[in-house]
Amino acid sequence: MRRNRLGSSAVEVTELSFGAAAIGNLFTVVEPARAAAAVGTAWDEGIRYFDTAPHYGLGLSERRLGEALRGRPRDSYTLSTKVGRVLDPLPAGATGSANGSDVLSEGFAVPATHRRRWDFSADGVHRSIEDSLERLGTDRIDIAYLHDPDDHAEAAFHEAYPALEKLRAQGVVGAIGAGMNQTAMLTRFLRDTDVDVVLCAGRYTLLDQSALTELLPEAAARGRSVVVGGVFNSGLLADPRPGATYDYAAAPLSLLDRALRIKAVTEGHGVPLRAAALHYPLAHPAVAGVLVGTRSPDEVRDAAALLRREIPDELWAELRAEGLLTENGH
């Protein structure tokens, strides 16, 4: 699988990366053996970039990912995690328990053993990195992202970012960036800081090309990289039907109609909609890879197979002609 370098750093990512939120029991419990098998299948498919965060399952995702990667040559894969939320232990007796139907902790079916606390201070960044290193069982993190700093801009730019910059200079992390579901602040990071990469979720897809306005041109002009997440917009581009979700809420009828029109075009060229959605961001020169969350070996194999599909140029041309893609989009 092709690898791309992030900005001017020495860190590389594969075009397809393993998003480990799901193996942190996102929405439903994932059995430990299934989580480990998903990571193992990703390895077998050539995926060498794995992304996680303390937020995902109150550290469960980091622990599972670290255990599954243990024994793999450390220089052969890229590992990213995030800062901005620290995990404070709850007093004994204040915890809950998770089962297959309970979502107990901000979308993750895990026992509520800890409380997430926003912390974009320099001390918070150092503590978060130290805790993540311990949970992952590794001596370094290849990419550290500021995680969802939307409501914490002052601290993120003036405290957390400088702390990450120092950690990069010390070699504790290889590359630094920010990960968000919006483009405005990510563009500011590209303009006002020396980040290597930004992780943009849901804003450069077949349904939402808002990253083309400023974010992607800015990244390209400055030689920085973008990793794109949320290529299926939380479900609508995977299976457009009544009741499908868009950005984790019920999709408006206008967006459902647009998704169905896009699907008709892709299938007219013999291409599943999901394959087109996965390939679309990769054509932009600033995009280093796409991040897909998977919770089982079958889902990993499916994503890898979609990436291997050939997408005819005529498909993109028809989408533009139908007004379903912006002219400068692909």
C-alpha cells in the first residue's frame, strides 16, 4: 500500500489508515479477540498507520491497539494519538458497567472508571502524552493531534500547541497537528503554526467539499498534509436510505436525495458508492491518506478492497456535469 510523507516531517502514513475508535467500544461492545483480529487483518492488508485517542473508550482503544501491535517492528508502522482530554480516575464505587446495549460514556460502551476532562494546558499535554505512552506500551508517538479544540482556541494555540512543538523537538513525537470536524480552525493552524498535518473529518467528502475553499489550498501552498476522516459522513455515503445518518444525526431529505443521485452515477459506472467515497479525497495533492474506522476483520478487508478498485475518470466527469461535485474538486 502506498505511503505518503506528512509535510516536511520524516513521518509517513499509508493511504488507508486504521481508525481505532470502534475497537474502544464505540456505541457497542467489541470483544477483545475481535478487536485484536481487526488490527491483525489491517496489518495483513498492508495498513501501517493506526490512529487512536484517550477519548476512545476511556483509554480502551489505546490499550487494545498497543497490545495488538506489540511484537511488530516499531519502525514499520505509524501511530497517532491525541491530546486535549485527560482521564481522571473516579472514586471506587462510582463506576458503571457496560453491556452490549448500554452506552455509558460519551458514546462508548465501557465502564465509567474515569472522567474525561478538557485540558489544553502545557501540563495537560505532557500528562496526556505520558499516559498514552503507558497505555500503548510504546516509547514514542509518531503523530500527536490536538483533539477537538473548538471551544478551547486560546489554550490550544498558546499553551497546547507550543508544548507539542517542544515535544517534537525533543523527539517524543515525530509530527504534530490538530484533528477536528471543521475547517476554519484547522486552516488557522496551517497559517499560524508549524503543524505538519491536520486531520479533517467529514469536510472533504462527496457530500461536503467545504475543505476546498481554504483548508486544502492552504495546506498545498505551505507543503503541509491533510488526513481525511469521515469519508462516509457517518453513514449516509455508505448506505443512503431513509433513516441514514449524516454527521451522527438523521440525514436531511435534501442530502439523502443528493447521496442517492451520486450513488446512481457511481453504480452506472459499475462502482459502489462506498468505493467512490473512499477514493475521492485521495486525488487532492495535499491529502496524504484517508482514515476509516473499523471494528472487525470483515470491515477492514472491505475497506482495503474498496481502495484497490479502479475508478474511471468518466465517473468524476459525470458527477461534475451533474452538479454533484464542484468544478475544482477532482
